[in-house]
Amino acid sequence: MSGLGDILPRRLDWKLLTFALLLTAIGIWMVSSTHPDLVGKQLAAMVLGLLFAGLLFAVDYRILLQYSPGIYGATLILLLYLPIFGRKVAGARSWIKVGERFSIQPSELGRLSLALLLAWILESDDRAFLRQRTIVALSLATLAPIVLILLQPDLGVALTYLPFVAVALFFGGLKGKVWAALILGGLLAAGGSWFFLKEYQKKRILTFLDPSLESRGAGYQVRQARIAIGSGGIVGQRFQKGTLRESQSRLGFLPARHTDFIFASLAEEFGFVGVAAVLSLYGLLVSRAFSLARDARDRGGTMLVLLLVINLSVQAVVNIAMNVGLIPTTGITLPFISYGGSSLIATWGMIGLILSVAYRRFVNI
């Protein structure tokens, strides 16, 4: 019988791991370019993310699915703690301080516990169409953390939870009339939510609907992002000049250039060629994950991979669409690339879980 040392290199999915490592390396480069003072923290987060991914990879995902209700419950306790006792950053109590220099954002890590719970729920209902109680369970499980995150308040992270329930319902199986009712209810809820939005959130939406407001400063971020993207050209300013030429991002004209709008900084420095390379890496990662979901040994593993990879995909698409002005500014970061320790650790946690499913698709593991 082969030892673990022989089995691991052959059965670890190196393709998925390589794509994730390349995207992370690009993220480290971009943080060092846009905000050099923070590159050390991002490197530390990368190391912690790799360790976290290794831990989740080492544990059989079926064990994690079995204990997912408890993991999810612990997440809710942390989210209940935050609105009252959490560390306040940028107007939101979303952080728990760890030591003198670091803080963690439980809402980012909570996406993993939700994915595990939803996959566990779906595993127990393998009929062509989901039972009503399963639909209710999936919806309530997703709604609870969203409400708690909105209390912090952190709309951007709360929005990253919505794809989970949509993916769960779509792949779990839902009748057309139920979809119609959900879509109608979602539209009504979206309209009613206007009265609960903060003023700056309303201003973002109004600016998106009426671009002329940009001239009065409401759309400053998107305007500067568009200028940065357009100035990149085909190969970017860095390649054209061979040096770090002063630019939108380096002069500070582009706000949040290392977080929400790092895609605009990337386009400015590396142009169409760099953007195409990054989008290709995302496409390869998603394609590989779909293949692993197809080959998973059980329904729970398939659903877990689909939940995770589509969540990452939607997050990337929303961030890029926000950068180019196709949707209002939401505060959603670009996976692997944007600065943010908790976000990077959570993203690598997702990769660890996908690798765990891929590794155990063989029946003798």
C-alpha cells in the first residue's frame, strides 16, 4: 500500500493550486505597487491562508459536512458579538482584534461555514426538486448571517452571501413557479431596501443611474477608475516606460486603489494584456473547479465545490463590473488580488476545501 508521501503528490490537484498561487502572487505584486507599506501584512495573510488551506485539505470534507451545523452556529455567535463589541473600522464593527497588529473579520470566514452547511442540507435531499422544508432551511441559513452582517453594518460582505442560496436552489432543483415567486419577492425586497440604505449607499445608486452626478463629485471613485483603466492601453504604463511612472493610482487620485479598485490599478499598470492574463487565470481556475465538482465522489462534495467556486466567480465579476462602472460601487473586493487579510485567508480556505473534495474523489481515500 502506498504511503501518504507517495499518494499526496499524485492526487493533489496541482492545476487548481497553481492557478490560485499565480493569482495570489499577482495580488502581492499589486499591493506592493499600490500601497508598499501593507505588503508585509498581505504576505503574512498569504502564509496564514496557505496554512488554513492545508488544514482544511488534511481534514476529510465529509467530517466537516457532518459537523457543519456546529461550525455554522459558532459563526453566528461571532457575528452576534460584532455589532456590540467588534472593533470599528471605516464605520463598521466588523473586526475582532488579535494582538497588537492584526485583526480578523469573521464575516469573511463565515462564508466557509455557510457553504458547508448548505452542502450538508443539499446532500440529504437528492430528489429532482427540493422539498419545501429544504428550501426554507437553505433560505433561513443564508438569511441569518446576512442580517447580522448588515447590523455591523457591512453591505459589501453581506452581498457576497447571496450567491450561496442562489446556487444551492439552482443546483438543488427548484420548480419554475417557485423561481418566479422568489424573483418577485427579491425585486420587492430590493425596492423596499431603499428606505434602509445609508445616504452614501443611496448616492452610489443614484450616481450609477444618473452619470451626470459625477461632475458634482458623487461618482469620483468610478470616474477615476475609468481614467486609470483607459490609461493602461494595450500593454500598460509600466511596460511602456520600463519604470514606475506617476499615474492615477500612484499619485493617489484613485481611492481604494489597493482594495476595491485594485483591478483599475492592474489595468493601468499592465494594460489589456495584463487584464487578459488575470481573467484567463480566473477562467482556468473556475473551469478546473467545475471539473472537480463533476468528478466528486458524492452529492455533498459536488455541491460544496459548486457553492464555493461560483461564490468566488460572482465576487470577481461584481468587483470588475464595479470598476468599469457597469454596476454601483458595492465595496466587494477582488478574490486573491485585493488587499485584505481576512479575505485572502477565507479565499484560500475555499481552495483548501475544493482540494479536499478533489483529493478524496478516489474511493480508497
